[in-house]
Amino acid sequence: MADETSIIASAQGLFHRFGIRSVTMDDVAHHLGISKKTLYCAAQNKDALVEKTVGRFISQKKGAIEQICERQAAPLPELFSMMGYIACTLGEVSEAMVHDLQKYHHDSWQQLLDFYYQYLFEKIKTNLVKGAASGDYRADMKTEFAAMLLLQVLRLFLRKELPQFNSSGDFVKNCLDFFLVGMATKQGREVCRAYLEQ
């Protein structure tokens, strides 16, 4: 018998792949091989199921980003790892799912926006402040502006409004290479070059 965690995980996969509106509660139950009664024990209705899947998605992403920040001591590798992870994982969300969240599931959509514009913004800004303190980034840089600019470029990439790159890693390298020319000190550019050559 499927437990609530596996039900939420399975629904998350279906929503990411096909969008929310096109996946019914019957589809989720059938996919898992469980009864609708069991499914409704995990989530009272489809809105509750969507909310739980979005909450799970955000929780997973926050956990991974926290690990990146703990693992990477230096600001530049941390920024590369964070941006690469964000580009890869937010790309998992299909355009259909984004559309459905915006139109039919406003609370869940707001959760995602808060994650993006509050949590990720603060993580990037903290990295920029740390990099300025270590001498890797310019001390006179406006960190809030730079953090928002990085997020907006990432958003354009995810919405496929930028030229195509071979991979999210290729995008991150090009994006950060461009930004770091303006953000980084001479010391920071040397660290960046060494990191890119690995």
C-alpha cells in the first residue's frame, strides 16, 4: 500500500510531466495502483494534493541549496553550484504546470514565487555579500540589484526566452562569466578562471 510520501512524490512527477489540469485524481490513483479512497486519505482534494506537491518540491530544493552552501566554502564555487542547480531543477517544471499553477492554483503559485523571489534572492544576495567581504567581488557592488538581475536572467533562461544553450551548465558558465566581469575583483576573476578550467 502506498504511503502519503510516495503518493505525493508520484503526483509531483505526473504534474511536472503533464501539467496539473490534465492529470485527474483518477490518473494519480491508477498510476499508483491504489484506490481513490486511499488517495483521498493523503489529500482531501486535488487542490490539497497540488499544494502538497509544491511544498515537497520547494522543500527538496531548499534542502539541496542548503547542502551546496554548507559544502562550498568559497563564494564563487558556491554561486556556480547554486546557479547550476537552480537552472537544472527549476527546468523540471513544465510550462503546462506553470500555466496551471498561475491560473488555477494561486496559493501554490504564490509559494513558488516566494521561494524564488525571497528564498533564492536571499541566498544569492548572501553569497554576493560574502564574496565582497572575501575580496572576490567588488565591495561597491549593489548586491540587491545584482542578485535580482541574476534571478531575472535565470528566469528568462527557464522560460526559454534566451538563445539556446547546450545544457544548463553551459548557460550557467556563460551567464556567470558575463556577470563576473562586472562583479568580480581581479582576485575573483582569477578564482573564477581556475574554477572554470577544472
